[in-house]
Amino acid sequence: MNIDSLLQANAAILKWYSPYNFNRNISDAHLLTHTYAILQQHIALNEYVSIDVEGIEYIFIVKKLEWDTNYFGIPTYKLINVLSMSYEFINEATQLFNTNYLPKNAYCFMEVPAEDISTIQALGNASYKLIETRLTYYNNQLHTHNYPRYQVRQATKEDIPSLKKVAATMRNNFDRFHADKTFDMQIADNFLSTYIQNSVAGYANYVMVPNQKNTASNSFLTANYLQEDWDMIQCKISKMVLSAVSASTNKGWYIKLISEMTYHLRDTIGAECIYLNTQATNRAVFSTWEKLGYKLGNTTHVFSFLNK
Ligand SMILES: CC(C)(COP(=O)(O)OP(=O)(O)OC[C@H]1O[C@@H](n2cnc3c(N)ncnc32)[C@H](O)[C@@H]1OP(=O)(O)O)[C@@H](O)C(=O)NCCC(=O)NCCS
């Protein structure tokens, strides 16, 4: 395997695997430098499998997720990319990947940009099912953000019990954990509770909650600053990640949190572009983003396979 030639040969598709590909102010060269660096890291860690079909090599970049494996009690694999000089036998290669590489009862998922139709069809042929369609929205006109201000603060560890409750009860039936029948609904609820707990404990750069008199702090929005990527992609970009708003005590707070986090990332961190994603079904969410000037940037599909 000559990884550099494989990466060059797949450049046109790999561009769409960059999480930042919606931003046309970032050059293709910078997008690809970032994507190549990630793939090379996986290869250096031996997180790939090579499958030969009719003399053509298919490199499946795949990582076993230890945390998810322990949490869900299912050996969990994330398929990151399939690289080859030719896609002629990608269907056969994907089937061989399932049977020869994945252990019995293992669970494998992959997020594929809508542009990578060869991989999407190969996954379908190899019995992967569609579990989520994801939209990325972005705002790179942050100087125009001028929404009224609201009182917010950073969450502390004292907020964790109430935020865990909001995360577990404000169920989103279409996120990949709730949509995938592989997971029990209760376990999916608990997963989001654990996720917000870990976010407050430092996994996220910032967790924002309401801080208004006579209003409970029963909502949250997390953000990752992503400053470690700024030089490589030559763009000061940050991401809003997870949110939930209590319908009983904080109804209507979502737009306030998104707006306040936009101010925080722009004015405190110096971000010039912000992005975030949700399911194509989450109309309340993307209509709110549109009200605040966020625009649709790209679409991906998430597939999963349980090796019964
Ligand atoms: C999505 C969520 C954060 C919204 O909380 P909220 O601030 O109380 O939202 P609201 O119910 O006030 O709805 C926000 C806006 O979307 C609109 N909306 C609601 N459902 C809608 C729909 N189906 N289609 C279009 N717009 C819709 C509302 O009318 C409101 O707009 P308005 O203020 O102009 O009337 C909350 O329901 C939640 O926590 N859901 C579960 C977790 C989740 O989905 N998180 C986001 C993941 S990205």
C-alpha cells in the first residue's frame, strides 16, 4: 500500500469527508491537509484493514471504539473511509470486510457525505441500514450577528444532576442512538446523560446554561473551540455540539442559547466561522438557526450494521 498515492487518487471524494468542507473560504488544499493528517494517524495506529478483490486493494480505515464498546456492551467499530485506486469491486470488498474482519455480534457504523455515492451504495449492498440523515449548518458572517442579549453562564458541576435529567428526558427520536433499533431507548437516553456529564467535566470547551432570575437552568448548549485545527485549515472555526431545552421550565430558550454561544465564540474565542449539525428531521432546530443567519452547508448519512 502506498498511502500517499491512495490519498491523492481519492482527493476528489476525501474533500467531502472534511468536517469543514461547507466553508468555501477554506481552500481544497487546506481541507485535504487536515483530512490526510487524520487518515495518516489512523494508519500509523494500525486502525485499518486491507482487503484484496481481483488484485485491487481496498483499505478500510476502521477504529474500534473502546468507550462505546464498554458502555453499550456491544463491540463497536467506526468505519472512517474506504480507499482504493478503483471502486470497481467496492461492493465485494465491503462484504468481505463484514465477514472477515468484524467479529460476530460486532456493531459498525459510518457517516458518509452525500457526495460519496459509491460508498453509500456499497454499504447498502452489504446490508448496512440508514439510521440518520444529518445536516450541517454554518455561519461565516458573524460580524452581522446582532440578536438581543440574554443572561447565561458556564455550567458548573452543581448543574450536572439537572442537566443529566434534561438530556435524558428531552428525547430526540431521530439521533443515531434513538433511531437505531440496535440500542434500547433507555440506554440511548442514559448515553446522552453521560455525554452532558462528561461535557461539563471538561470534555467540551464550554457548556452554557440560562442564568436569568426566576428561571431554572434546565437547558444546555455545549461547544468545542477546535483551536487545534485553526492553523492547519487557515480558518478560525468552532463548533456547537449538544443541546437540550426543558419543555416544562425553559421553553423557547434554544434560540437564546444559540445566539449567546454565537456571541461567546465570536467575541471571547475569536471564531470567524461557527458550524453545528442536526438531523434532517429536526425542524425546530434548523428553523431557529436560519433565523440567526446560519445556512445549510452539507448533508451526510449515517449507516450501521450489526454482524449477527
Ligand atoms: C429542539 C429544542 C432544543 C427546542 O427547544 P425550545 O427552545 O423550547 O424550542 P421551541 O419549542 O420554542 O421551538 C423553537 C422554534 O422552532 C419552531 N418549531 C417547533 N417545531 C417546529 C416544526 N416542526 N417545524 C418548524 N418549526 C418548528 C417553534 O415554533 C419555535 O419558533 P417560534 O419561536 O418562531 O415559534 C428542544 O425541543 C429539545 O431539547 N429537543 C430534544 C433535543 C434536541 O433535539 N436537541 C437539539 C439537537 S441538535
